[in-house]
Amino acid sequence: MTTSSHNTKYSVITRMLDDYRLNESIHELENQKLSPDMTDRLREASTIYTQLLHFFATGVPDPSRSDQLAAVREMLYCVADSLRRDSEMETSSALYYSRLRIARMSSTPTLSANLADIRNLLPQLSLADLTDTFDEALHARLDEAISRLFYSVWVNQCLSRREASEIHNFLTDGFDDEPAYLQAAASLISALTLSSMEYFDAAKLLMLLQVVERDRHAMLTARALIGAVLIIARHPRRSADNPEIRAISQAIAEREGFNSLLCALVTAMLRTRDTDRVNRKLRDEIIPDIIKLKPEIEKRLRSANPDELTSMEENPEWMEMIEKSGAGEKLREFSEMQMQGADVFMGAFAGMKNFAFFRDLPNWFLPFSMHNSMVHSALKDAPAGLAEIMLDIPLFCSSDKFSLAFSLSRMPKAQADLMSSQMQSQFAALSEEQRATLSETLRSTRESEMTIYLKDLFRFHRLWEGRSEFFDPFSRPFTVPDHPLFAGAATDSEMLRLMADFYFTNRYWSDAAPLYGRLAEQAIADSADAEKQGYCLEKSGNVADALEAYRQAELMCEPSKWLLKRIAYCLRATGQYAQAATYYSRALEKEPDNLRLELLKAHSLLEAGMPADALKSYYKVDYLDPDSGSATRGAAWCEFLLGNYDKSHARYEAITAREDATASDHLNYGHVLLAEEKITEAAACYKRMAAMTDRHELLENLRRDRATLLAAGIPPLTLTLIAEL
């Protein structure tokens, strides 16, 4: 069987499991080519399910039946996953399956052996670091062991009880103050996440939730929570079915302060997903405007007296130059995005991921450390203090700090010395209050660690050379999963509004609409939520649903003129012209001098087949604004429809004499002339229209207007001959 047919069969089986058709899925799996291990697991699941059905048929009550059913279902999912994984391993060139083949075909250390290796290295490293002498060989051994452990966990589909116990013990051993341990534990958490994103493993998710529940170290808690959320969002059904996962999730959700932490996580997720938009704006709008100033700045620098060089705020001429160029507004926009927490450095560091360090997958998920053997080697000749100052900048994630470290190693010594001197002097100039603020900013918290880790994940999914092989959690809008972990947040109006307003402000219309819909359905609903839902739907092109949302908002409160105009627009767009005219009339009661509304009302009345009423509005606009071409044209057409050919003739004669006359003007004038039986003049108008467009469009318009022309009393033969003429 080919890989393609294997994947098709996998999809069929998983759909059966999704629908609780377990008997069918068992029969399908029995007909596949299974390994002995898969056969044993399938036989065990089948036996348990047969017994479950037997006791169910006898009417014996069993409060644990749903949990047993979930367990059987998960066992079958795992067999199906193994079937798919083995088929992919035969042909796929993806890194995951390449590493899996290596693990199976060579004598690489097992997961347990890699964990034991790291455990043995930790006390040696702790002792070596106390002497203030960096043991590069020992740290290199640790880095290699961490990488091996990452790969062994990543390609492990289902942890055995022993492996799960060993990992659990390692993550709860309490070495949280040891830098080397934190490096290994953080990498291990990322491996658990990536592995279970690929093939769901309840044991891995359970361990991540246990780290969150333990909450001993900010970085590990943040990474484990993000990992758990991404896995739950990727596999919502399977993660919610497991009783152990449900229980620990509920316990965490009920913990004091957890909703605030979730709110911070959601905010960080939203900002991370927005990184693509922010960097497009920087690349396409802000940076080009600033680059345009470069020649002028260089010119002024060459001609300026060094003693007169001051900051831009102190030099009105410089500020005036920036404001006139439009760059001032762009710089303020950049500053505002940065203050709001936008990731404005993604583009700057995107070109700095070509170092050998980033060719090894696990390194994308390492927390930055000066104890990393490659970093220490790169910075050993750097000016004293420079590395610490630059690499402690809280806005940079670990991936960018690694990039910066390796870039510093390639910087000419003179340039590095100058940079070090300038940065150290600026740091020394900080007031005591400013230093205290900086210290607080640099302090590790779960919230800041979540932001840093999400940036690292985003860079991996955008910049890693094999990124297409991985499921990208940032490729779709983040939604709060229907899961016990989010029990308190799913109905939290504050969190829903946070997400909705973020999407709305940044014009993610289709993402914001359903969130505002949920807010509008709540018991204490705000009409503004329904209005925003309608606007998002309208901007997404879903006018019919937008109208429904606007109508809901209208029922909640006295409609504003904005809401009346939006309803009128949607009614007109959906062909409900008479109702649209009614709403434009209501809007005009609030804005009686708004000629555009009067014109839209006239258009709606005309489209509703009410030319006499439309004519009144057209004449009103034409009287108050004689230069309104739309009103003049509308009045001319209404006069034609009402049979007032002399008035229509006079208006179209004036319209077609103008320089801005359109092809439609000549067409409509031709219709009037045809109704007046002025065949020669009508033919001339039609020819002018054809000259401005083409013959086919003329014939199409004649066919489209045929019913109107027949109603005007023009014989069918005349229409046939005029087309031929």
C-alpha cells in the first residue's frame, strides 16, 4: 500500500473514532498490516471494548463507563497514529521521519540513557561553575546531551510508563536554581510540545500540566503552559477525553490568579500572531520613509559644527525636516506599536539565522545562556560588559539573543570597543530610579517568559528551513479551546472583549466577528458589540449576516445615525431597496443637510421601482448642489421612466455635451431619442457609446435594458434593427 493510500485509510479510521464508531474502526485496523506491538495494543483495546459492551447490554450500572470508553478510543487513536507514522517513515524525507529512521536503525542512546547522562553532568557542572572557570568541554557535553534528549523525546510517539516516570521525576526534581538544569528542562518541555503536536500523547500533555501545577520556576511554567495550550488547541477532543488531564486542568483553572495568567497568555498569543502584519508595515511603510531621509541627514551632518550637534528634540530644524517628510508620524507609529508590545524586531533578526547554531533543530528552543558552549566561544574575546548589556535587553527573545551573540563575534574589534564604551556610558548615566525600573523590567516573570517563548516559537515557524514540515499554530486565529483548562475563561467577557478588540483594531475582521457575536449573546449585552460584529461581517464581505447583527443592535437601543446608514447600506446591497430608502430617510432625520444620504435614498427608490419618489430627492440634491453629476443623471433617467421625454432629453443633451460625459450617458440619451422616434440621432449616440467601450458592450446593454425600452413603447422590431444597425 502506498503512503497516500495509508493516509487516506488513516483519515477514514480517525473519522470513525471521532464519531464513536469504535467497532468499525477496530475492523478496519484489523485489515491493515500492523506491527506486533500495534497488534497487541489493538487486541487489548478490542477485548476491553467487548467487555464494556457486554456489561452495558446486561444493564449493569458503571459510573466509570465513559472513562473506559475514552481510554479504548485513545488506544485505537494511538494504533492508527502508529500505522500512519510507520507508513510515512518508509518514504518521507521530512526531518521527523529521518530522525526516527536513525533512532531505529542505529545504536543511538535511548531516552532513558540521555536523561541519565544529563543527570550525571549536572553536579559536575555545578561544581565547575563554582570555581569561576568555564569548563568548555563539560558544557559542550551538556549541550550535545540536551540535543540528543530533544530528538529522542520528539520522535517518541507514545511514552512508556517507565519513560514517563523518568521524565516526570526529572521535571520535578527541584534543581530549579541550576542554570544547566534549566537549559535541559526547558528544551525537554519544548520537545514534549513538538512531539505531541505531531502525534498526540496524553502522557506528554499530562507532564506539561504537572509542571504548570507545580509552578516552581517562571520560565518552565510559561513554556509548559504554552505547550499545553498549543497541544489542546491542536487535539481538542483527545485532550478533553482523558480523565487525568481533565482533573488536573480543572484544578489549575480553579487556582487563584490563573485567569489573569491566561489573559496574559491570550494577549501574548494575539501579539505574536500579529507579527507578520507589524513587520509588513515596518518593511513597506515605515522604514522606506525613514530611508528617504538618509541623504538629507548625511548632508546636514557633513555641514554641521560638531559642537552644535544636539538631539532631534532640541533642534527645531531637524524636527521640522522629519515632520515635513512624513517620517515623524511613522516614527510615532513605530513607537506606539513598540509600547503596545508588538514584536518589531522580527524583520531585523530574520537575516541573522544563518549561523551553524540554527541548523540544529533543538537550538531554536533553548533559553539563552552565557553558559552555552557555542555562545561562550563566540563572546570570549568580546569587550568586557558589552555582552551582558546587549544580551539582557528584555525586548529580545532567546533566538534573537543567540543571533546577536554570534554577530558580535564577527564584529571588528575597534567597532566592538566603541559600541561597548558608548553603551556602558549610557548605562552609567541612568538615574537610580531608571536603573530600578530597568531591573524590574528584566526580572523574570511568567508573563514576560511567555512573551519571550512565543517569539522564539514564531521565529522557528517562520524562519526554520524545514518549517513547512511542521504544523504552524500561528497560521490561524487563536481561539480559546473548549477545554476544562479554560473553563473560567471561555465565558469571561473581559477576555473575549480583549481578543475581539485586538482583532478589530488591527483589522482582522473575520477573526473578530464571532467573538463580538458571543459577547452580543450574553445576558448583559452591549449594543456596541452587535454593531462591531456587524461591521466585521460587512468588511469580511458577509453582508447578509452583517445586516442581521445590525438589526440585533437596533433592538438593543435607539439606533445612531451610523447604525441607520449601515443597515441601509446592507439592505441596498442585498436588493431590499424600498427598505433601504426607509432607513436612509430615518438617517436624514438626524442629518437633514446630508446630501449624500439624500442621493443614496434617491438611488434606493429608483432601484425599488419608485421613480416618481426618487425624482423628488434627485431634484432636491440637484437644486442644493448643481455640480452633482449623479443627481442630474438620476433625475434625467427618472424623467425618462416617467415618460417625460422632453425633460429627460434636455438633461441628457446637457450631460453629453460635457467633457466628463460617460459611455452610459450616451447610451441613456440614445434610449430617450429612440423613445422620441429619432432613430438617426439615437444611432449616433449608440455609436459614440460603442466607440468609448466596444460593440459587444453596447449590444449587452441593449439586451439588459430591453424590458425598460419596451415599457417605453418602443416596438420590438425597432430594438432588433437598431442593434443590427
